[in-house]
Amino acid sequence: MRISESKKEKISEQILAILYSNFPKMLFTAQIAREIARDEEFVKNIMYSLKKKSLVNEIKKNSKGTLYLRRTRWKIGDEVYKAYKGYQKF
């Protein structure tokens, strides 16, 4: 089953809204997938496409500096956060 590009864009907007509402907390891919009720692999693919557009940052280390072997955390980019914050004022 294929998902149209317009629906992928709407799902991407949902993901950015979730990351914005949890800023500065970084969320794992599984947490994001659970929040929007989507498959983890599908969410992972969307997250990498958002990363290519420089909308999100991928965090591959924990707070102690150790690399995650199988997990990734995500954080909304600073510029995107400022844009969302400015949009919320109106």
C-alpha cells in the first residue's frame, strides 16, 4: 500500500508538532511512532527525509557520550523551533 506525498507531508507536520511540544526533550523514534500511531520503520524513513531537509537533528549518543547501537533520538532544529515559536504568537 502506497501513501501519497501529501499525506506524508501531513504526517511530517504532525511529527514536527510533537517534537516542538516536547522541546528541548529528545524523543526516540519509537516514542514518536507511538504518539502518531504509525509503524516505526515508516516513521524512521520520514525522520531521515526531515533530516535531509535540515528540519530535525539526529542524536546518536546518550547523555554520557556513549553511542546508541540500535536506537536514535530526534530533536527539532533550532531554526525550525524559532519559526514555530514565532508562528505561535499570532
